[in-house]
Amino acid sequence: MSAASSAAVTFAIPFYTGTAYLARTLASVVAQADGNWQAVVCDDGPEQGVEEIVRGCGDARVRYLRNPRNLGMAGNFNQCLDVAETDLVTVLHADDELMSSYCGTMRAAAARHPQAAAIFARVAIIDERGQPRFSLTDLVKDRLINPAPDQELTLEGEAGVRALLKGNFIAAPTLCYRKSTVGARRFREGLKFVLDWEMTTGLLLDGKTLVGLPTRCYRYRRHDEAATSKYTRTQLRFHEESAFYDEMRDQARARGWDDCVKVAAAKRFLKLNLTYRSLKSAAMLELGEARRGFRLLREL
């Protein structure tokens, strides 16, 4: 049996830009304490030298795949799921790092929860140099919005959807999907910021379950060139989040989930986050950014 067919987890990495970070990401994959994995880099970007970085890992479990055409963010995420040769798949962001315990943690949790469509964990926030970084937004999500950060958590049905609508506390790239349970559901084309949120709530609407772990086994990088930072500066994230809340409000109403309707209609975490960022911009004398933020807040 080949290493690929016997591997328990695939780390599927959607790459667009950032070769320096990619090298660190792959090094964290190779350093897994549990060696029962394989990895594939799905290259969707314009940068040269990506295949050489993959080969530089010196590990046959890591392979390179150049997309025949540009698939876009959602398309490349779906490519990652589709080309994985194992049932368990993590769509690992190309600028993040795994802790050495990630693979073993996910394999053990998947064995404990064979019904789960996906399993997620908590994260440590790092900066562009790999050093610890404080993030108020991530702290609020982890400690205040996550309903049970210090114990295993099962999300399902109306209660699970309501929990996620209060704020998307799942760190998306920690999700380890079980393809056989996920079925045909994929990331929705056209979305950028709420891709994972739409995916996880969609799985719950499909009747699937998600399991959260209290363990921190993933290093999530916050830096100015990250897609999230760019979408915040352009306000794309806030527009997408608002439209997503509207959609979820309508879906919840159709199901008679009145509590979910109220949470989605309130858009509370979105408004709080936008207020915080606008005040922060004002304090830093970035007055144009602050005005844009408060203007959007009034529109919401």
C-alpha cells in the first residue's frame, strides 16, 4: 500500500501568493508528530518557484498540483477537497502553521466522533515573523462567543446554527473535513470572506454535526497582507457578512427557527466589530477609514 493511500489525513493547501510563508507552512506539515498524512499544494497563483518549494521539502508525501486555469478562491478550496485521496481533509491556509500535534489530535477526535462532518480546534495567533500576536477580535471569538471553549463541543441543528450566527468563532483552517459525510456540499463560488461560515452553517442545515476541541494545535497568522486584512480595508468582509446574515435570516424563518431569525437580523457581532475598527481608525487618525466605517454602520 502506498504512503498516499494509507495516509489518514490530507493537508490540502490552496496557494495563490506568498512563497515565504508557504515554506514555513510545509515545514510545519513535515514536522507532524503523527506521520500518517499526505499533503498537496494546489497552485492557483502567478508566482514562480512554488513547485521548487514543494520539492525542497524532501518528503514524498508532499505533492504539487498546478491548476489548469485560475479557479479563484472558492474554486481552489473545492479543488483541495476534490483531489484529496483520504477521507479526512484539512484545507490548510498557505500562510499558517500547524503545531506538531495537529494530525494526531484530529485523527483521535475523528475516531471518537465518527458521525462528525468536520472537527475544528482552537488556535494560537502569530504575526508575520511567527511570534505571538494579540488580537482582540480573536480573543472575543475564542473566549466569549465560543459557547464551550474549554471542553469538546458538538454543534448540530438549530442550536448549532444559532451559536454560529452569534459570531463565527470557528477558525476556518483548523477544520478537518470528513469527505464521506460532507458529501456533495462544497464552498460557494463568488464568496471570499464568508466562504467557511457559509460552508459550516450549510453542513448544519444539511443535518450534519461539527465537533469543536478545546485543544490549541494550529498557529493562525495575522498579518497585513493576509486576505482577511485586505477584505477588511476594502469593507468587502462587512458587505459579505451583512448579506450572509440576511440570507440566514430568511432560511431560518422558512424553518421556523425564530431565535435564529432574531440573531441573524440583529447582526450584533458584525456591528460591534465594525464599530471597534472604526473607533480604532479614528484613534490612529485614519479619519477616512473611520468615516467609511461609521457610514457603513449607519447603513446597516
